[in-house]
Amino acid sequence: MKKILLLSVLIIGTKAHSNVDFCKSANLKAKLSKEASENKGMLKKRIKRPGDKIPKTRRFFFRGCRHDIKWMKRVRSTLCDNDIKKSQIEKENLSEIQLPKMIFFMFDGAADFNAERGNSINAVNLDGTEGNDLGYGNANGLRQIIRQVNDQDTILGKNWNNIQFHYHTASGFKGRENQVSAEKCMKEMANYITELRKIDKSIEMPKLTFMGYSNGAYMGLAFQKKMSDLGISFDLVFTVDPVEQTLFFYPGKLKKFRGKKAKNTKRLINFYQLDDFGSLPPLKLRGRPVKGADINLKLSYLESSSMYETGQYSHVTILRTQQVDEVLNCEMNNVLFGEKQKCKY
């Protein structure tokens, strides 16, 4: 009996100790995030670089989740900030931590990122002050999401309150809220859920989905690969007309497109077109099929009345097609509810 009690104490002690590192890291990142949110996303730190005689104060972007994501705040409060000893935390202590049903990342195209519009549908990584990409903020990809969110007949419209939405830039011209920011936050969220699972193994990762358009589609393919390499599986990756980011610097490299489905990604749907002109003169913005995709769908005026026979603006009009709208809605339904509804391709 004494041996059993001693073993229990040892196990409890190990549990308590393992929580310390998580809390220290989580609280520090939340503190830095709050500081950055009050300073246009920037942090200051004295750093000595090669060639410096003394450290200099330098500014850099904070990378990671915002401090005010509700369920993450509750995790910190439950595991780190209350008076309950870590060894005494039980499953019932986690009852108020309501994880979202789905975590949904979106990367928009070049000149498309629009923080104000992203904030209007509650993107959790934004407060609306992050600005626009290249001074335009066309929100071409985001408009597709906004349309569905505002339509109560769609899956996103019906379930938006249970979906955690992240909106990012992917052009390479805007440093704030870019691919690195998304990667850092996804890693944080995975760590939080891992910590919760130490107490309650029945807790599962919310469904993970991604949508990318143009540069955002291509950068998103790199994003899902990095997450896959860490063992984080996306349930659905949805790309529309992926165009390689380097197009804007070295147009010839578009021929070397290497986007592909990551090994841990469960499902990847890709739409593309091959006849665009006029979307960004004098360049022709033409997407590509994605290697290993479950579905690659090429669209033109032959398949959609929303696209012009001449190919004019096809890179943009592909987003407005009934096919993209219906398939996104159907695939999101299958992910959220574990259904195997046959989508119309």
C-alpha cells in the first residue's frame, strides 16, 4: 500500500513539473503578443550583431498567436494562473475550455490582404490595424469566404461561431501576418492541445483546414508541408489558381512550379486556369495543377459562365465560379461533420 502511495506521489510530482515549462513559455508569449499589439505588431530588443561595438535597439515583428484568443486564454488561466496545484487539475477543470470545431487558415494573393475586411469576419490574428498589402487590399480570395460567411445557407455561414479563422498575406511584400506568423501560431496551438491531452487524452485537435489563392495558394502548400513535417495533419487544403511567389521577381521561374500535397495532408482540392490575361498586365497569371492532389480541376469558359471566352481576368474570375463556391461548401461540410457527401466536381 505504501509503495502504491509513493508511486502516486511520484507520478503527480512529474505531472506538476512538466507543466512549468509550458506555463513559462505560454505566459511569456502572451505578454510579448500584448506588447506587440500595442505597437503596430512590433517588439523592441537590444541585439548585438556582427560588426556592432555595442548592442543596438532593434524592432522586429512578433510571430505567434495573439494573446486574446479566448480558448488559449482559458488554457493559461486553468493550467497556469489559478490557485489549484498543477497536480490537482482534473478533467472537470477543463470544462470551460471550449475548443473551436475547426481552425481555418487563409492566405490571400498579392495586393489582396486587407486587415479591415479580415477583421470584419473575426479573423483571430487581426484587430484591423494591420493594413493592406501593397496599399491595395483587393481581398480577392477573402471575398469568397465573406460571401459564404454572410450566407446562412452555407456551411461556413451556419457554423462560423465555431470556426477559428486566421487571415494572412502571402505576397512577400508585407512582413506582418505572413507565412511565418501562421506557422508560429499553429505550432503554439498544437502545444496547447498537447498540454491539455496530458490531463484528458480524449481531447482532440480541432479540424484543420486551409484555403489559399494565387500566391497564397502556393505559399499555403509550403505551409502545409512544414506543418506535416512536424506531425500536424491538415484535414483539408483548398487551393485556387496557385501562382509561385517568385513570379513577381523572376517571371521565368513560374515554369518550375513545385507545389504538392504533403504526406500528412488528408485531402487536397485544387482549382486552376490556363488562359488568363489582363489580371496583372503584362504578366499572364496562370495557375498549375498540384502534384498528388486528390482533385485537380481546370476551369475555363467551357465549364463556367463566370469566365470569359477570351481568358480575360481568368485569374480573378475563377474565384467567382459556381464550381469553386459549391465544392468549397461541400468539402467544408464533410470536414466539419465527418460526412462523405459526394461533391460535384
